[in-house]
Amino acid sequence: MPAPMLRDTHVTVVVAEAGDVETAVAEVGRHRPDVLVMEPSVQGEPCLAAIRQVADASPKTRVVILTAQEDPNLAGEAIRGGAAAYLPKTAVGRQLLRAVRMAAEGNTYLEPQLGARLAADNAAAKRAAPDLTERELDVLRLIARGHTNRETAERLFISVRTVENHRARIQRKLGRATRSDLVDYAIQRRLVEPADVPA
């Protein structure tokens, strides 16, 4: 996971690089850069855990995810998990510099095509489950993917109690009592892909 660490004033300067999460977190703690550009080799929970470790080491450091995974759901998870920007590795030059500068200014950047796909997916999800809020949809997707209440809470940066409350409301709104019922509903409404659901 090569990780350039940048200080963005009038000129963007690379202050350090790292080849793995442990080294990156140590360097972030040492240099306190404005921006960390991270290229995760693994998405999902390992990526979110790395973002949290960076935040713990240097709360003001903003994380830009540069990845080969052009999946709008992963992009949404990364942004909700604390990343300031998410863009594909093909985005180089001005686009990467723009993402870094926007992150340094405290803004969020999502590569336009991924952003459009994510918006379309969210709209489709709302049509599939109109009675659920966006947060309830997030919780439902994670339940369907096999995450425990604690894991769901960690991924969404909310408490376990809040997850439990969301889950109870989802079950009440949908009239589904068990986890398997919720999984079936999520698959039928195409909120998750069958391949994402553990056996």
C-alpha cells in the first residue's frame, strides 16, 4: 500500500512514503501531513480499518483513496468510513491533484463517473425499499453481507445500540422477523448481489 503523504500549502510536497499500513500510520503520526494518498490492495473492512488508524494517528490528516476498484458501493463505504476522496488509479495528473487539494481544504471528492453511478444505485435502492431511510439501507446491506451488529456499528461509525434500533425498525417496516428474511429481501430487491452474501 504505497502511501504518499502530502503537505498542501501553495505547493504540494511529498513528505514521506510507505509500503504498508503499519509504516504509513507511523509516518502519519510523525509528519502529521494534510493529506495521505492511500492505494489499498484490499477493499472493505481492511481499507476502513486503515482509514480509522490514520485518523487515530493524526485526526487532521485527510485520506485520499486511489484504487483499481471502480465500484460505487466501495466508494460510498470509503467516504462514509472517513475517506475524503475516492478515485480510480487511472485518474492521474490534474484530477488527482484536484482531489488532494479539495481534501486539504476539508472537502470531499468522488470521481464523477463513480459519483453518478453511486447516485443512481442509491436512487434504485430507494425505489426498491421506499420505506427505509438511507441509513437503514446501509444497515440492511451490511446485515445481508453477514456483518454482526458490532461490525456494522464500526463500519458506519455509530453505536451498537443505534444499529440495534435501526435493525428493529427495518424488521418492523418490512415485516421481516429473522436475519434470513432480511437477506432474502435484500437479494430480491437487488440491494446486494447474491455473491456478497455468505453461505
